[in-house]
Amino acid sequence: MGGLQGTAQNLGSSLGVALAGTVLFLGLATTFTSSVLSNDNIDAAAQQGVADAAASGVQIVTLTQAQEALTNAGALGERRGRNRAGVLRQQTSIIASRARHSVHYWLDRDTPDAWLA
């Protein structure tokens, strides 16, 4: 019975994660749409386009597909170079954070697991 119980628990966990992911994705799509519609800096045609696209369903696309669509629409333009610089800063920050975490882990590896009396 232990094997069946473990299998049922793993299946339940998987379904729970899938359900939570779906709820979060729908929430993200709804928040994005409402943010675009309430932003005065975005022209009315673009707002209507986002509203129409969201009404017909939100598709999941890869980063490459999104970049191609933005390039074809002329949305990237000159900002692309600045965006790459921002991504480089983020990547450097992540690498530095992971390196710092690795050093802390290495220094703390001999720390006792129990509190000393």
C-alpha cells in the first residue's frame, strides 16, 4: 500500500502545481490586459489590439517568437541596444548572487546541525 499511496500523493501534487500555474497564468494575463487598458501612454489602437487579442485567448510563445513579432511590428527599434544592456546587468547580478551564495554555502558546510548547549 505504501507504493500506491506515494503514487497518489505525487499525482495529487502534480495536479495541484498544474492548477496553481494555470491560475497564476490567467491572473497574469488579466493583470497585463487591465494595465495596458488603463495606461494613458499607450495609444487607443494598441489598447484595443491588446483587448481583442486577450478576448480571443492568450497564447504562450517563446522568447524568439515574441522578439520576431515585436521586430515585425517595429516596437523594438532603438531601444533594443538598451534592453540588451539591461539584460546583461541582470545576468551579471544573478551570477554575482549565485557566486555569493556558493561562497556562503562553502563557508557554512562545517557548521554543526544542532545547537550547542
